[in-house]
Amino acid sequence: MSNVYEGIQLTKAQTEAICLTLFDLAKVDGVDEREMSLIEDFWQGSGGEMEELRALLKRPFDLDGAVAVVKGGGEKVIDAFFMSCYLLIFADGVFSEEEQVRVNDYGKAVFGDIAQLEKYDLQARLFLLSNFSVGLRNKDAIRQAGLMLGLTEEQIASVMED
């Protein structure tokens, strides 16, 4: 997720709010080890220690508090926040309806509705395909991966052109 946060300097409160939100999202359909790994990598990438993260994740999740902290960071933090949510959803290979409903809750809390969430879903899919395709010469494998992510031929082609 390092590219998602490129150029953004998160505060400790923002890092904590994002981690707590990601953990809340992961719990919706059962925390998978890949989801937990993503949360841990994010935390450690922000300079946090694992002992601190374990203590943090014992705290109750406060959606209103998390939203206030994330919104206080401005548009770039909000964008990265939702990208992180969608990347977490894809981390375990299961995009569950329960997870989407929970992200919709976050969207309603941040924006008042869910209209903007579709762009984050698409950006996360393109981000994943782009990272997957780095160094690959097999365009058919990239195309198949893009189709599995639910991308259109045009969206897949845009990744292969980069």
C-alpha cells in the first residue's frame, strides 16, 4: 500500500484511525491472515511497533471518530483511506457483500452517500492489476487477471499501456 500513500504524511491519529477502520472491515467476514498482514504492513510502514498495534486493535472502533480524523486530513487522506479499504477487501480474495455494505457505511459517514465509492473500487482494481503486471511480458496473463478483477477490456488495456 506504500504507493497509495505516496506523498502523504499521516499523523499518528490518522494512522490509528485507518488501522482501526481496516480491522473493523476485516472482522465483517472474519479476519484473514492476508488482511491482517496488510494492516500490519501499513502500521509498520508508518513507523509503528507491533506491540502498539496489538494494543490499538483491542480498542473499540468508533466510526464517527475515525471519520472525523480522516476527513481532517483532507482529500488525499480520504482517497487513500478508501483505496485502503478496497485493497483490504481484495486481500483475502473474497469480495463479500458484507464488506461492501460496511464500506458503504464508511462512505455515507464521510460523504453523506455512496456515489463516490465506485471510483475507489475501480482505482483499487487498477492498482492491483498494475502491480501484478510489473515485469510481466505475458499480456494474456495480465488480461486474465484483469478480467478476474472485474475490469473491462479498455481498463485492462490502459494498465498494459503504462
